Amino acid sequence: MKLIGEYYSPDLIMIPVGGHFIMNPRDAAKATKEFLQPKYAIPMHYGTNPFLVGTPQEYMMRWAARRSGCSRSKRATSCGFDFSGSHSGAGWNGRRIAG
């Protein structure tokens, strides 16, 4: 991941957050903040089976906690996050996650 950030400097990433077989929200937030540093991130691979317990909301809170001056609330829109709507378990109903 660090090499992807250094070589390509992506503006938009899709990052797995479900845990178990893939990154959990804590690891995804670390990779986003420290390695990839995108302008936008879309959480994916969560809530499709009982093993994937990570949520976009937890990812957002952990990413916000790594950013200076950001709130740890579920709705940290001043830091570029907006998770309007509810989690359906089959996909992301939020609007955007900005870096």
C-alpha cells in the first residue's frame, strides 16, 4: 500500500473495511492516512456476511481520529465525512468521504 501511495498518489481509493478476511476499519484507516493519502475514499467489502463486522462508520471515526482537528463523532462533516442514511448490510448508503 505504501508503494501504491508513493508511485501513483491516488485521488480516489476503494478500501476494504469489513475485517476477518480483509482489513478491518482500524487497519484501513491507517493505510488511508499514512500510506495512500487520497482525497476521497470509498469503503467496501463489509456487511455481506456475518464474518465482516467492520463498518464504514467505524472506518470514518478511526480515520477522523488520525486527522488533526477532526471530531470522533459519527458525522464529522467538518472533516469531509458524511454518512447520511443507514447501513443496509449490502452496500454503502452514504454520500462521500473526502480526505
